[in-house]
Amino acid sequence: MSPHEGDAPQPAPAALPSPGGPPLAGLTLDELRDVLVEMGEKPFRAKQVYQSVQQRGVIDPGEMTNLPTALRERMAATIRPATQLVETQASEDGTTKFLFQLADGKRIESVLIPEAGRNTVCVSSQVGCPIACVFCASGVAGLIRNLTVAEIAEQVLHVRAHLGERPSHIVMMGMGEPLLNIDNVIAAIRLWMDRDGLGFSPRRITVSTAGTPSKVDRLAESELGVNLAISLHASDDETRGRLVPGSPSGRTRGLIDAGARYARSTRRDVTVEYVLIAGENDAPHHADSLASLTAGRHIHVNLIPLNPVTHRPDLKAPSGIAATGFANRLRDYGVSVTLRTQRGEDIAAACGQLALERSLSEE
């Protein structure tokens, strides 16, 4: 089988258009210039608008105080932000979840994860998700649609406004499978990396994928140079088919092979994300199998004890002793390993959980 076979099935539905003019956060400087010239404005206004949005995080045209009042009013009459912040939840450990409503009434979420010396924002790429990991609330309703560039980009700008400064890192690990919305994800990343905008280094942006080997190759071809994380969660096809049912069957090794190709092309280690679930994928033989896939391949394994989710109360995290034993067994094979601590358990921090709970409460 070629590395491009066995990708996840059906492409995502086309994203829905926003009413009125295009949301500003999804536009490049050149695209903004075209919009403003069409409105009869001077081209130099484009950079003022672009910097207001991308550097200062002002996504509502009516609040751009560096523009003439008449222009602000004209833009605000037809151009709306793509997202509206409707709820935040703050954990005792500092983790904060943001719930956003989109123009069509759908909801997505982002998470701010503060750690020593860094503030990481976890960003969604789709409404719902086709991968349907059993421990993730995002896939309960399946895939609804892709997010637009603006809907992706604005999540970071909302978090910037919350912090009062630019977050230090971005991870595409929220709701959805980013590489099944690869065009819009790449466009959003280019906006984040633009020196006239937020100016992120590619080393501070991570894209996560659960099962699209050919899209991993395409991400490499984009030459963005961002970090790659592979949501593996199992080391054999049978277990992975049970835990990640929307991923291509028989492709566990193929996904790791794609990750190894990405590591060679970027000269940067790839991370394998592995959620530890008691009695499912945390036995010693699972560690042995995982080591056979990853040892000596420029791959770092990130072990994540399960964050409990309300729709699957039967799934539990392993004990601390069991999780540490799993990590140490991998290290015995020479695998680079991190064992993460659980974050945000008191605010439904598991991916997609807040959006799911709110949608269920309104039915």
C-alpha cells in the first residue's frame, strides 16, 4: 500500500459563508487592500486595519480607533466578526476554556493552558469531528462542517484579548481533524506567522492529526515548518480501531511512517500523543508495541492520562503508578517520553466537552 492510501474517508462539507462582508481576521493584507479599495478607500488603510486585527486582536471594525470614524461605521455596518465569545470557564489550575458561537449558530471551543513561562492556546479546526475518538466529546455528533480561516484565526485573537498579550504557543488540537481542513488551516497558520501580524515562529505552532498520512505529506510540502503531533492512542490496528474508529483501518504504522517522513523533511522531532486509558491501552505489551513503532525514529511520545468525559463514564485514567510504569518501560527501549499531568478536570477541559454539554442542555 502506498503512503497515500487509506486516508480517512469523506471530505468535510464546505464551510458556510458569513453574512455581509468577509470577517477581517481571515484576510491577508493583500485581500484586505482589495476589500478597502472596492469600498473606495485608499490602499494604505489596509495596513492599519490588518495591524489592528492581527497585532492588537481587534476583530470588530467599530472598535478600530486608529481609523476615521466614518470608515469604522461603514465597515461595522456590513462586516461582522466570525465568532462571538459566549462563555468562559476557569479552572483552579489556571486552564481556561472559551466557548464561541458562529454565525450559523454552531459552537466551538478553545482552551488556554498556562504553564511556567508560557501560555498555550488550543484551537479548533472543525465543528464536530469525523474521527470519533472514544474519549473525545468532539466526535459525538460526527462532523458538521469545516471552520473558515476567520473562524480558526479569531480563536487566537480572542485569547490574546483575554490575556492582554499574545499567547506564546498555538496547538491545533481542539475540535476536529485539522488536516481534513488543510487549506484553511494552512491559511490561518500563514496569518499567525506573518511578521506584520502576530509574528509566530513555526516552532511555536503545532498541528495535530489523527489519521491522514497523505495530508501529513502535504503539510510537509507547504514548507511551513510547524511542529507535528500524531494522535495515535494505540500501537496496533485492532486497539486503534476500537479507540479511534474514524481513522483509516490498518494504518497505524503508515501514520507513524508519515510522521517519520515529516521529521526528516523539517529536521525536527515529531510528537506522538497517546492518551492512557485503564484496561484499554496501558498494559506492558502495549508499551512494547509502541516502542517498536517509535524507537530510533526522531519521535517523542507524550503520554496523557485520560481526562474523564461525561459521555463515557466507563473510561478511566490508569493509576499514577501504572502510568509511570508505562513511561519507564518505553524509556527502557530508548524512547523519548513525557508523562503529562491532567489539566482542567473541574471545567470539562476534555476536547469538545463544553460545547457538547451546552448543546445537550438546550435540546
